[in-house]
Amino acid sequence: MSTIRTIGETIKEKLKSTKFANHVTNQNWEYVWMDGFRIVVSEMLDLKPGDKVLDIGCGDGWFSIQNALKYPSVNFIGIDLFEAREAEEISRLIGVKNCKFYEMDALNMHIKEKVDHIVLFMALGNICEKYSDIERLFRNCWKIMRSKAKLLIVEPFEEDFPREIRRKLKSLYELYRKKGRSYGEEKETILSRKTVLMALENIGFKILKITQRSFRWYMSEEEVMKYFGFKELPFKIPKKFWVFDKPKQVTIIIGRKTRT
């Protein structure tokens, strides 16, 4: 079984001379790798050989790809409405054999086989805009999960941002959407942790653990303008700022399907 360090080195080596080389350089690598956090957090699932893990809203596929290298006897299935093909190509270049990616809308999933675990790694805010979306997504998850299957959610919720940042961040996202620039993976929303937990419990998931993970990164005013595609910001922001893709911290939730 590969160590976290060797997995990072393998990914860098495999992609450095490809069209995806920008993923493994400078600040992009900081997000792609996150100090191996995607692998560390997967330990909470207690993965076993033969397990099937569904990675919803997989984006470029980094959760599945990194963990497929760590757990070669576990099968990973990633779905994403916009980046599944890119994830598939990246996994092929790295040489991963135990993960597959499909273009699919998470709110209208058609997964035929039951899965042992489901992961939503910084994906909820790209999939759900309102409470009805959240409940619909969790019901879809429930239908394809085996008895006592686990659901892992890693997400930057409203409560994960400093209070003085929270209001300004939400205003920036509202302006972003009003300008009509919100599309695909960039259609982001900062959700409430309290609301998501309520939806999980309403569906019937038992919450096993809730914890947080903080990060050292932050964004400057220039980086925030580039992130949202603004030539200037509508108001002054602090020197240190955080957004969905680069949050100050994330909440980690482990839930379990408790009844059939």
C-alpha cells in the first residue's frame, strides 16, 4: 500500500509533462493535494477490499484518484455533470485502474449498483442551491446505499467562515450570480451546516461524527477578484479572505444509513 507522500510524488511525476501539468504546480497543487487531506479523511470510512465508493460531484476526480492509489482493492465511481471526462483522462494518465468516472447529474442519479460508501468532498455547494435540493440529493444517496453504508461530507459551510468574512462572502456570491457568470462547477453556494444536518436527520441518517479541519491558506484581494471574474470589488475586504474553493476551514460529517 502506497504512503501519502509517495502518492503525491506519483501524481506529480505522471502529470508534469502532460496538458494537466498546471494541476501539479504552485498554488494549483496546494488545492489539488491539500497536504494529503483527501486521503487522511477517507480513513474515517474504514475502507475494506471490494468496497464500492461513490464520489458525487467529483470534479477533476482528485478524491477518487488519490484514494484509488492508496486503496488498490477498493472501487471508486465518480460522477460529475461537467468534469467527468477530464477526471477520466487524468486517472488514465496516472495509471489508476480502480476508478471510473461518468457524466451525471447528482440530483437525477441513475446508479444501478448498491454502494458501500458515498463521498461529497467540497461538492454540496456546487450541486444544491436550496433545501429541497439537499433533501433530494440525500434521498438519491439513500436509495443506492447498502444497509449501514456510510456517507462522508467534507464542506465549507457558512459557519466555517469568520463572522466578519461571512456576510461579505455571501454578498459576493449573490452579485456573481446576478451578473450571469454562474455556470457549471462555478455555480457555487455557501450552505448552512445546521440546514444540512437537519436534512440528513430528516432522511434517516445517523450522525456518527462531526469535526473540523483548518487550513493555512487564504486569498488576497487580487486573487478574490480573479476568482469571481470582477474587475473591482463592490466593497473593501480584509487582507485575508476565504472562498468556497479556499476556505478557512471545512466541516467533516460522517453519517450512516440506519434503516432499509
